[in-house]
Amino acid sequence: MKRQLKKRICMVLGAFYPDISGGAVQCFNLIEALNDSFDFYIIATCKISSNKRRTKRIFSEETIGRIKIFRINLYPGNIVSEILSFFAIPYIFFKISRRVDIFHMHGYTRKSCLITILAKIFQKKIIVKTTSLGIDDPLSIKKRRFVSPQIYYLIDAYVVTSPAQKESCRISGLPENKIFMIPNGVNLNRFNIPSAQERLNLRQEMGIPYLSDVILLVGFFSQDKGFDIFAESLLLLRPDELSNLFLIFIGSKDDGELEVDVKVVKKVYNIISSLEMESRCLFVDPTHEIDKYFKASDIFVLPSKREGLPNALLEAMACGLYCIANKLEGTTDYIIDSGKDGHLLNALTPDSIAGALKNVIGNKQLQSRIGAEARLKINSMFNMDNVKDKYKGLYSYIS
């Protein structure tokens, strides 16, 4: 009997492992879940703005496990790198096109337009996953320069992760039979509610007092992520409410990164200093061991002004944290049923965050009850095992 060959998928995105970003992590986790069923290639185009990541190479190839990765490094403002990257994309496409059945793009940029044209010419199937409302949803694509809506409409399947993104597809007039609602998935074996002993060990490792209420925030120090608004909320808490708090901020503060706003970094540091909380605060660079910080925490705060479907919120809920998130219609209110498995802020202000914190600080029973409900929600709606089955179905459907 002739052995059936695996379908071959080329993921196209910005950063990819070992780089850390929401899209990179979600793509890597999805590949890990599907690796037994498909063969994967990666085309990653990453903007290099930080000296920590600077390299002389515009283009490189490497293999991680069974994944063949082609990286294109872009330097903002460098016209030479822009020109070279333009030629690198068709070079990579022609090199792998005979070995690829489906091009699966995470987000949609100028490089995606070029790949879409090439894929159509060579009769390859194309999927695009919308990553963020207001950036690459269909309505936003129509407003963007250098990205052709006409080319965007040639795509074979559109994956959306939230009702807000799906509504954007509907309003834009995309065919219903091309729209697939597949949320981001969470590995529930890795992200889970820790035992008391595991939490104790993690807190000892990190130098966190065991009885503290640990608040965790994850993301770039940018205006969009709202870390500065959270910091302002601390100024509204009473001394007795602040006394038992321990704060963990996970995210890049490197002012060379395009997303980082140095004003936000300084504001957060200044407020922490004014409250004399330096010894009760950890600033952690992006890490591949983020699960241990979730498991060491009690409360997760997401004060974002804009999100796609936030991985960090899903992972925090999977670990049983009490989650406080800004209410983003069709996004965070799709994930959290406020009052049952988390708390949604009706207004993103220091007052609203402080009010939510006052309700939960010191209330271990409430934290435990809401956290258990949050875990059930993730298990029922965002389990990676279910998500990978949906992608298997999609890849088979469009082939």
C-alpha cells in the first residue's frame, strides 16, 4: 500500500521561536500540536530595532526539530534591507513552493500581498489568520496603504479568533463559506492550577513571600498595553491594601523595540518607587518559562486598549488566576463572563482598576472560586486539543 504523504504547511509571520511575541508563541504551540499530522515550513520577517537582536544577516536558514525556518531580518528606515527583503521573499517561495501545499499567513502585511500573488499563480492554497482588530481585520485592510484589498480577497480561507473579528469579516463582505472561527488554543497540561506545594516552591525560588497577593501583568511597556494606567491605580489603594501586594511585570522595556514607550517605562518605575515597593516587585524580560510566573501569581491584570485574542489572558485563566481585563467588545467579553470567571472593566481608568483590586485583594476564597471557573472556561472553549482538530479540518477542507 502506498504511504499517504503528509500535507505541507508554510506558516508566514513576523517573529518566530526563539523570539517571543504573542503571534510567535501561538504559532509555535500550534505547530507543536499538529507536528505529527503535517510538515511545516516557516517564513518569518522580523523588524530588528533592538541592539540585543542585531545581526548582519538579512536572510538566514535554520532547522528547529523538523521545522525548516527562513528568516528575513528587516531594519526600519534602512532602504537596502527593504529592497533585499523584497527579493528574499520570492527566492524563498520558489525554493519551497514545490514542497508546500498551503501558505498559512498570521496577519497580513505587504509581504503577504506578494506571497498571495505568487501562491495564486502557482495554484497554492492560502489561509490568513487575523491577529488584531484594527490592524489586519478586513475593514482595517481597506484603509491601509501598500496593502491591496483586491489581493486580500483572493485568499481561500480567513481564520478569525473572536466575534469582533468575525463581524469585521461579515461587514466587509467576505463570503461566509470562507470565514472560519478558530480561537487561540492553550496547552492545558502546561498551563494548569498548581498545587499548594508547587506554588510555595515557585515563590521561594522567586523570593516572593508565600502569603502575598501576587499581581501579574504581561506585555510590552507600550501605550496600548496600559501598564501605566495600572500603576496609577496603585496610588488609589490604601496602605493596608498595598502592604501585602507583590507585583510581577513580564515584558520588554528595551527602548530599541518599536513597541516599547520609554515614557511608560519611566512612569511605572517612578510610581513603584514613590510607593516604596521596589522590594515587592519583579521586572522580568520576555521568557519561555512564563508558565511558572502564572502559577506563582493570584491575580492577572490586562489593561489593554487593543487586543486580538490575548494568549496571556487565556493562559492566566487556565492557571486559575483571578483575571481583571479591560472590556473590549467582541474580544475580552467573549472570553470572560464578568462576575463568573473573571472581572471586566467597563472603563479603562485608574479608578476602575483600583475598585476591582479592592474587591479581590486578600479575598482568597473569591480568588479560588473565580479561578476555578476560569479554568473550566478555558477547558471548554480554548483547549489546544480542540483547536488543533479544527485546523486539521480546515487544512483538509481547502486542499
